[in-house]
Amino acid sequence: MNQLTVLIRREFWENRSIFLVLPAVITGFFLFLLLLGAVASPSDAITLQVDIQSDEEVEFLDDLLVSGHLYQYALLQLDARPMAERVSYINATMQSLSAPLLFTLWFVILFYLLGSLYDDRRDRSILFWKSLPVSDAITVFSKLLTALVVVPLVYLVGVMLLQLSALIFVSMSAFGTDISAVDTVWRPAGVFITWLRSIGLLFFYALWALPFFGWLIAVSACAKSAPLAWAFGIPLGIRLLEAIFTDQSRVGDWMHDHIIPISFLDQHRPTAENAFSYLLSLQMLSALVVGGAFIYLAIWARGKADEI
Amino acid sequence: MKGLSDIVKVNGISKHYGDFTALSNVGFTIEPGSIVGLIGPNGAGKTTTLKAILGLTDFEGDMSVLGRDPRRGRHKVMQRVCFIADVGVLPRWLRVSDALNYIEGVHPNFNRSKAEAMLADTKIPKKHKVKQLSKGMVTQLHLALVMAIEVDLLVLDEPTLGLDILYRKSFYENLLNDYFDHETSIVISTHQVEEIESLLTHLLFINQGQIVLDCAMDELDQVYTEVLVGPDQLTAANALGPVHSRDILGQKAMIFENVPRGELAELGELHTPSVADLFVAKMQR
């Protein structure tokens, strides 16, 4: 579908700074920190090593001060541990490396969707866009596809680059030693599986949180002012009413579940085994129905939309 | 789509914004190959009428544009209709070259080399974004984009508003030179009558949401007559019910509607009124 390709490119022309420049800058910054790790002495590195956060790695940091450079030390530590521990250390590090980009991505999607059908009504350019033979449905669809598939993939490229660099830096310290980088780093890391899992998780989250994203684009299509205030004001209002008039918080919990990524990752994380049944679960289907309804509302409102 | 009896058929459409009536039972048709001037003062309902034709706003009543209801199939209608809104509605962040890329990608009837040729005649740099262009250049750009699309109907809503006289002149020259060999119909809205008078084949006057005049230019002289009436003929002239009269050098210039010229000949010198005078006459009633 040629039209769809052009529509997605159009989104990138408009939002280049948050779709391409921002992830490039963040990736560049953390790449720089990783490089510092390779040249800095361990005592410097301790303040720079932002990606080691979890409790179990505190002992890492204590020992760090007496060793060579950071990656050499990491290699020695990994080599000294059984496979299962290597996997969990490397996984934790890989996850930490992805955190800044994915955290940013969530906000980028949020603000992009909120502006996607609002800004052009504001600056009157909707009169130009709607004067071309592009249907309202494909317009809305192109924006959702951009937000939930294409831009996440761009950010994931940054994540992959950071993870790959960290692994390469650690393996490079294996040169000249009798430690096998393949066994201590690459096999436990399982990069391709990790990346596939990341793509899968993003895909599932996009569907799981479709009520939220659909809601954002619907607000963007309908609001005559302050879309951000509407987007969060109404759900908060509903939550408040629920708290006042009932002693339950089912609606509030449902909204919380389907908005906050942490709650998705902690409580509703799919696995390779249950992926299919997960897709067909009542929770997921209800999310798709509600999300679909909001998207339909957005398309309908876009059809009626005029400059504001 | 050529060969349709009417490009646009508007059957009594109305539009309300709350208590305000923007359009009240507006009806007219646009024939193939005609250049229609939709003329009215600010706030008369020109833009609302044009937006209704383009499927950009909702309304009550019936309308067909190229055989379709624009409210339902806007994107289908837009394959055969182009639109330039008053002052530049091109998004400020859009690069000139990307504007070409975009329209080429979404419009089946866009002739890119034609647009490039027209841009080459201007001083518009293709690498610039719209926000870096002057107001006149933005209009030139929009015109170049739109003229390179082969359509049945071109809708221009105050296309030269806010431009200086040089751009305004060349805008209409380009428009004429390019579209006279086409069979495209054009609707132009404006409140500056004189500028487009010579282009038009049809006149539509709109005031307070109502069509107050709907006439082909070449039938104007059969319907409207301006007579320079001397003081001695005043009573006789007033008896025939002029729609407007104004003082000129001690005489009265009176405009009559649907009064046979034979009856008017004795009153004084007969003219066909200028569109501007007709406009004033119709708006002041």
C-alpha cells in the first residue's frame, strides 16, 4: 500500500526530532558512557556505571575498585560464575541499557498521539491534508502504525546498538586471555532471542495498552483545546467518581493495568509459551474491543473535523 | 468524470453554528468549464459554502459533487477536486521537496514534472521549509502543487488574501493561462470583486448566508441595466423600481433588474452595470 508508506514518511518529516534525533542523541550519550567505561579506571567507572542497579550486583561494585578496567573486570566475574548466573547478570544489564530509551519512547508516543490529530486543526493545515484524496481511516491508521510499530522499532535499534556495544566491549577484554568470549558472554546473552523477545513484548504491550493509545488519538481528534488535560482528566475523574460512589476500584484498576507499562511487565508479561492463549484471553480481547472503539471514534471525529 | 451535466449541484443547504445561521437554504449549480465567482462581504458564508462542497464541514440539505455526497466520500471527491484555502494552510514544517513527494504519493492525478517546472519559474528553493518562505511564495507553491493535479473542479477560497498586488496579478495570470486550455471548472471566492471580474463566466453573490444573485456573465446584460437618469426623468425612473441608485455628477445611476431595455431607453444612457456596482447594489438591499 503505497499511500500508507508516504503517510508514515510524512509523520517522520513532521516529528523528526522526537522520532530520530532524540533516540540518536540518547543512544550516542550512553554509547559515550560505555566507551568511558573502557578507558576509565575502575574508581572513575564506579560513578559512571549507571547500568548496574539491582541489589545482587552491589558486590560487583565493591570489588571493582581493586581490578583493571571495567569490562575486564566484568569478564572475570562472569567467567567465575555458573551459566545461570551469567544469564541473569547479562540480562539485567541488557535490560538496564534499554531502560532510558524505552522510558523516553513511552512519553514520545504519548505526546505524539495527543498531537497527531490536534496540531493540524490548530494551525489550520488540516485544510491542506483533507484537500487530498486520503481517507480519514487511513490517516488515523497511519498515525497509529507510526506510534505503535515504526517508532518503537527505531528506538529498539538504539537499544540493540547499546546492548551490542556493551557485549562487544566485554568480549574484547577476552583477547589475549584463555577466557572464551563466546561461552562467557555471547551464549548467555542470547542476543537474537533477547531482541525477538523485546519486539514481542513491545507488540504485546501495544495491543494490551490499545485502550490507552486509542483513547489518546480519540482525544486528539475530538479536543478543541488542551488535549493533555482531557486525556488524563477524564480517566482521573472516572477513578475519583468510582472511589466516591462505590467501595471498589475495578474500573480504576483496569485503567491502571492497561496504561502503566510497569504493571504490564510485572503482572501481565506474556511468555513464548502462552503467547497465543494470552492473545485470546478475556483481558486482552476486552482491551482490543475498547481500543478499537476509541480508534473508530477518532476516525469518525476526523471526518467531522474542521480547523479550530 | 467529464461529461457530467453538473459538476456541483447544491440543493438548499443550511448550516448553523449554535444560534448563528451561516447558510440558509443555499442552492446553485456549477456547470463544466465554468469559472464561478462566489462573491460576498466578510462573514457572508463564502468559506462555509466552499467547505461544504469539499466535504470539510457538515451541513443540512442535499448536495452532489461529481455525483457524490462530499460528506460521505471526501477522499473520493478529492481525487477530482483541488482546493486552495485563503492564506497558506501548508504546514510550516513541510519541506518544498517533501510536499512534492507527499502529493505524488497520495494523488493519482499529480503530474510531478509539471509542478517542478512551475516551481522552477519561481524563486522558491526546494530545500526550504514552508516557514522559511514569504507569504507570496507559499501561495505560489500551493498554486504550483494544485495546478499540477488534473481535476474537474478547482476551489479557491480568497486565494490572494494578504498578498501584494504583484503576486495577486501573477496569481490570476497563471491561473488563467493554465486553466483556459483545460475543461476544469473553477470556483473562486473573494470580496475583492474587481480583481476577478474579467475571469468569470458566472456570478454568485452571497450575503448573510443566502444567495442573492446567480447569473451567467453573458446574461448579465439581459437581466441588469444601469441607466444614467437626468433630474427630469427621476419620477419615471423610480416608477420602474430600480434596485439601486447612486449620484454621479448631478445625475442618478440607477440599476434595474429584469426590466426590458426597451422600457428604459427613454430614461437615459444604458449600460450593463459593472460587477462592483452590482455587488454594492445587491449588498445594500
